[in-house]
Amino acid sequence: MMRSIITKELKKYQEKIEELAIETEFIVRKVKITAQSFVGTLTSVNSEEILSDERLCRNMQEDYKIDIKRQALNKRLHQKKV
């Protein structure tokens, strides 16, 4: 229930999220992961779960069918200190 509400709200701001991701160079070229899928994954994590690279990758696979390796996600997160 909560995930569907969050997903619906994220869709309202999809364009702005994508613009911000390009502006901050989180996204520099067309790739599998989008700013919306990343933000959606972050918001879908249960507050009691430990937020780890592995958990984020698993959530992206489950929620968005995006297969991203832990190393690739880690590189993206720490490349510009987003």
C-alpha cells in the first residue's frame, strides 16, 4: 500500500527528478538506472532495514527489473559524493 502511494507521488515529479539527476551529473548518459528508480528504491526500503549496497541492488531488481552490480552502484554513489 505504502509503496504504491510513494510510486504514484514519484511519477508526479519524474521530470524534475530526472533534470536534477542530469544537473548533478548523477546521470551523464542513457543508462539502466534512472533517477526515479533510484529515489523510488531508497523510499521503498523499510526503515528497520539496514541500507546497504546489496539491499539497494536487490530492491532495484525486484521493483524495477534493473540488474545493477554492487560495484557499479557504489561507484556511482561515491564518484561525485552525491
